[in-house]
Amino acid sequence: MSTRVLIQTADFDVSAEMDALRAQDLRVGAVCSFVGTVRDTQALTGQAQDEVQAMELEHYPGMTEKSIEAMIDEAHTRFDFYGARVVHRVGRLLPADQIVLVAVTSAHRGESFKACEFLMDYLKTQAPFWKKEQTPEGAHWVDARVSDDAALARWGIQSTNA
């Protein structure tokens, strides 16, 4: 079995990661993926948007990987898919840099889409990552968003963010 979770400072090659996920599994009929990137503005609903010059991501080594592995195991109890791969970057990132890849394989597209979306919703709210945005006004930590908690809630999971 290939590695399911990678936390790294280096950028990732989406095609290479997808190839590693699908490697030699002739059952795969569908691959669904999501790639998240750094925006150049803060995503503030109803407020002025500040320019984002950089984002710093921190994590809790060991705990982060275990948390994401548990997410994948939970997804397997809900959806019929073959494999999943999550690559998440940490460190200093600039606008347009890739932050995260979530990829899922299955026999048919429906299960891949659902599992990929579930994993991304879970990842946004439950994985132990901390984000700090650098703006012209200074640095600040990014708070959890109500919309991310709502996305997780539709799967029947309450966020631990308060």
C-alpha cells in the first residue's frame, strides 16, 4: 500500500501523486481530486479584503498524520472507494502556491466525488494545522470559518472548533 498521507514543505506534482495513488490498481474507474491554493486576498465575507502576501502553515508532527489517517479510515466507513491520498504543505507559501491535494480512487465517479469532498471538509476543520497570513497591515492567525463548520455538519459531524 502506498503512503496515504504526506506532510511536506516542498511543492507536489499532482500528476505524480495521482499516478502513485492509482499504481497498478486496474479496478480504478474514477479518480477525483481537489487542489487548494493560496489566494492573494483574505476570504472575509462582508468585510474589506486585505492583500495576502504570504501564508505560514504550522502543524503538530505525528499528530497531524494520525488525524488525517483517521479521516481516511472514517471516509472508508461511509463511501465505497479504493484509495485516498492527502498531501499537505507546511511552511511559508506565497499566493498561487499549492497547499493541499486530496485524491480518491473508486470504481465509479460518484463515490470518489463524495469521499473527496468529505475528506476536504473534514481536513479544513479537524486536522491540526494553523495558518498565519502576512498582510501589509501585519501578520494574523486565521480563525476557523463558520462555512467550513457548516460543510462538515452536513456529513453529521460537529466541528470541535469553538
